[in-house]
Amino acid sequence: MAWEPRIIVIACQWCTYQGADLAGSLRYSYPPTIHIVRVPCSGRVEPEFIAEAFRRGADGIFIGGCHFGDCHYKEGNYKAIRRFKLFKRLATDLGVDPERIQLEWISGSEGKRFSEAMTEFDAKIRELGPNPFKGGA
Amino acid sequence: MSKPKLAFYLAGGCGGCDMSIVDLSEALVDVATVLDIAFWAPTVADAKYKDLEAMPSGSIDVGLFSGNVRNSEHEHIAKVLRDKCKVLIAFGICAACGGIKGLVNLHTTEQLLETAYIDTFSTDNPDKVLPQVSYVENGKYELTLPALMDSKKLDEVVPVDFYVGGCPPHHTHVAKAVNAILTGQLPPAGSWITMGKAVCEVCDKNPVLQGKPKTFAKTVKRIYEGNPDPNTCLLEQGYLCLGPVTQGDCGSKCPSVDIPCRGCGGPIPGVKDFGLRAVSAIASMLDNEDLVDQIPDPVHLFYRYTLPSSFLGKRLKR
């Protein structure tokens, strides 16, 4: 069977998850390779979650949070970007392709943006190939 | 009842863990009278591998393994000790998480040998001779060396019952651990012998313990930049201290003399990957995301003692 990517989307319940919901209501399509995990806030996302997703065979990990100033908990997304940037530097030094992880702000009203972002990320992961921890490049 | 038998082995270590046991000083005299040292190589007792190998399985009560597993000899003795010891303890951060010497996993063995034996400026090795696993001298004397391999923590080779962190473990912590072993007051198998609190919880610079609010770090400083204020949290001053995620059994010795914690105590309970949790803790202490770019060399900072225990570190681009 041909390889199909498995993409984990960790979505904040206040914005990106609502955006995904809206994308569905508006009939915007996005690839079936994405698997959404709902979290209370992008600030809840520990770097360990990303490593664990890689360990279990995810090919790409996308984290969606609220735009700056929109965080339901005021500063969760600011924490998220600091952690994400630092994790990305560390992971790159350890030989993980930084293109496999992405952080983006998608609000609850941006259903179209959600579908576009998923399509783009899916295309990028298809280009990169399977998860290196599963024997990919 | 006969005295409990103890074995101590120094694998890929520096002997610091042996020293921390010697640092028990008077307490060691008391311990020595209630313990029978069956094997302690190479530092204290004069026992040979063949003596250890000849002992019956399960005949030693407690085995302490210090240092990481770095070559075939370490691996062999780790397996022998696992067979002979009822309880095997990964003693010190090297055995538990790979230790500072685990950073060799950033390079291949070939790269390391090439640097050590060929490339360095002071090396005179025109024939490019590298250490060989076996060599026949004069056509009849076979000489052997253990084969180098990637740095491993002890539980990658054999099952481990307990872990003790620290580089080396502080002697007061060793005393508590030894006492726990002798009295049988041990935590569930597979856990760390620790009080379970982070360095910050025992650090007198912690603003929360002083009743002050926590503030973000406005800068990132290296240890040689400026003199830290002795009464303010090192993290708040911009010195990247890993106290928040490190076991505080050392009693916060380094931060008390203005040296940021580097995480030798091992991860606090509930943390699987020390480096990643440290990334999480440090990043959320920074004032803004631009400071992240000012952190020099994150791998050596966050995985200084724990690289072999990292999942992402298992596949390095070489």
C-alpha cells in the first residue's frame, strides 16, 4: 500500500478547533490525513507531546493557537511560541527536519484559512516523506 | 542473619560516584560494619571479573552501577551484575540517564576516533593508527580492547530496579539512599530514590519561598557575564538555571553559590524527557520570544546529562 502521511494537529479548543469546525460547516475540504487533538490552549502543548507524536509514528505535527491578544487565558499563546521556537532549535540540532513541525495562529472565524493551512501542510509532508523515526529520510 | 552483600561497579564514569560514597566519612564506617562488600571494582576492593562471574546468581543483595555503558566490557559486566544482584541500582546520573558523557552520541565513533587520534593539532600519528579491538603482537600475543559503542544508560542494557541521580549524588542523599536500602524502605521498583522535590523548592533564592511574585527573565546571560545578585533567582536574572525540572536532593548546592543548576540530579517525578521539559520550563520563564534565539547551543544546555535518555536524540543527523 502506498504511504499516506499521518499528521497530528494539536488544536486550541477556543480558536483552531473552532476554525476546523467552521471549515466543516462551510464545506471547505481538507486532506483526510490530519488527526486533530483538542487541547485547552496552545500553551498546554509540551515539547514532550511533539516528541511522543514522532515516537508513535506521526509524519508531521501542526499546532494551532489563537492570534496574539486573543488567548482565552491571556498569555498561553505567547508561552506556546517561546516553547515552540526553542523546541524547534533543539530538535533541528538533534537531526529532526524543522519543516515537520509548524505552529500557526488560526482563529475560530478562519475556517477557510484552516482548510488552506491543512492542505499546504499535507503537501509539504508528502514532499518530505515518511517519519524519519520509522525509517524515512 | 548474615550481612547484606554489596557490589559496586564503575563503568563509563569518572569515579565521582565512588567519591560520593567515600564522602559519607564517619557514616561509611557504620555502614561498612553492617555491609559485606562482595565486589567493588576498580576503586576500592581488589576483586577480579572472574571472581564476580564465579559467584552464584542472586548471591549479592544490592548492586550499585555507576557510569554509563560505553563499550562491550561495560555491557558484559552490567549483564553479569544483573544476574548476581537481587537489586540493581543505577547510581548517579550517568547510569540513570547517560550523563555528561552521553553527549558523545552527537557524534559517531568514527568521528570521535578521528578527532582524538588523527585530527588534533598536538597528535603525531602519521600512520593513522586507531585503537583496535584485537591486535596480535609479535605474531603470537593477542591483545584485546573492549569495543566502543554509542553511550547508553544502564536500563537500555539490563532492567534496573532503582535510580539515583546526581553528578555525583550528594553524600547526604547517598546516606539517605543507603539507609533506605538497608531498612528496606524503598519506593516501588523502577522509580528514582529521591525526595521528589525540585531544586527550586529547596533553593533560598526562589522568590515564591520569599513571598515575592515571580518575574520573567528580561535577558539571557552566560555564566561569565556579570555577577549575579546573590538574593535573586538566577533565572529571573537571565542565567539559565534548570532547577525547576531537576531533583533537589542535592539541597540546591550550585544555585546557593550563584551557579545555575545544570540538571545533574535527573528529572523530577513525572518527567520522561528531561531536556524537553527543561525547554518547556525555561521558555515559559523568558520575557519574549526573541530571547530564545539568544540561548547558545540548546542541546548541550538542556541535554547536558540526559542525551541518551532522549527519544529525539536516538536519531541524529550525522
